[in-house]
Amino acid sequence: MLLVACGHGAEREPAANDRASVVAAELVPSGVQGECPATGSWSRCAVLDRLDRAGLAPRTDSVAVSEPPLAATGFQLRVGAAELEVYVYPDVAARERELHLLDRAKYAAFYAPVTMQSMPTLIYSANLIAILHSRNDHLRERVADVLTAGPPQPSTPSP
């Protein structure tokens, strides 16, 4: 294959290598590039970092998500071909109050096998509620394992 291009307009458009860098930077989850403090609670960057470290290559989506009757607005990630809605609360008590509002019959438990019905998987841990839209049992298990392992804990100084 032969590709030919002229230099016309080169001052306005980035070079091919620059465009590739921009695209690659957009695919890297925010929070993974910099330092994400381990506070003992889930945060957006902690979720992204943990999923990335597990080799799940999360990609951020600009869509804000909501799941009635949850009061919180969440963020959406792409994990493989699946969508993952993530809702982070200020503390465990707030997450527990919200979790009790959900009709559990509409969701598959993260520890249960995939059912014949196409139901999203409900995952919760510490101050986080996540809803995974996937029927892939292996992916469900991996995402649940990552999130139910708990948020990154602060390091304690050694004596």
C-alpha cells in the first residue's frame, strides 16, 4: 500500500505521531498516570487504577450515569466490551442506605453465576456500588474480585 500526503495544512493539524499520542493518552484512564492517594475509601482514580493494575484496561466514558432510585450520579467505564457504572459515596453508611433502595431482583449478585435472564451484575464494596453490564462470567468474576478486594489502604509507618 502506498500512502502519499502533502504538507498543506500541516501547521494546523498535528503530525501522525502526535495524533497517535493524543489518542493513546485519551485511552489511558485518568488517575492512572498520576498518583492516586490510598485513603481507605474508593475514589474515581482508585477504581481506575485498580482495574488497570488487574489488566482489565478500563476506558473512561464521558457519559454520566444514574440508576434510579440511587441519588448519586456515577461515571461509566468500558471494560472490554462491557459497560461498568460506578457510584462512589462519601462513606460506607451512605452506600449502605443507597444499596437498600435498589430492587435486588433486577440484578445478579456478583458471587452468583450468570442467569438465563440478561441482568446486570451488582457489585458493592466499602463506599462503592458498581453495576456491570456483561454476561461474560469470567469478566464478571475478575471485576468483582478487583472491587470486592476493598479500596487501597493507606500505608502505616513502620516503627
